[in-house]
Amino acid sequence: MRAGHFFHIENANMTADDIRFEYQVIQLKPAFIGGISDETLQTALNTAGREGWELVQILYAQNPDLGMRLVCKRAR
């Protein structure tokens, strides 16, 4: 499990007050044999939830060796 990749979306007309959320992408890599286990996914979600992150979307790679990414957000 690799956490990180914090980002937020801005455009030229936004002020600091307009940015209400920050986002985090958590990348889960599959095991050498078998893919991503339910326990690994549950642990990642529980850890993010304890830190105040809310799951927004799960992205699956077309190549199964790349695993999946969990997109989470929380209020600023």
C-alpha cells in the first residue's frame, strides 16, 4: 500500500476560500500471486477513514499488474 499524491484542483478564478476539499490517491499494488486481497483493501480504507478521508472513487488499471487506486477526499 502506498499513500500520498495529495492534490487539489484550482483554476484562475478560485480563491483560497473556494477550495473546500483536498484529495489523496492511494495506490494498492497486487501481490506477486493472486492480486489485491480483501484484507489489504479493507486495511487501506480503514486507515484512510481514521485520518478523515472519504472514498470517492476506485480506479482499476487495464493492466492488472498495476493494481488499483483509491481516490479519497476530506474537507480542508
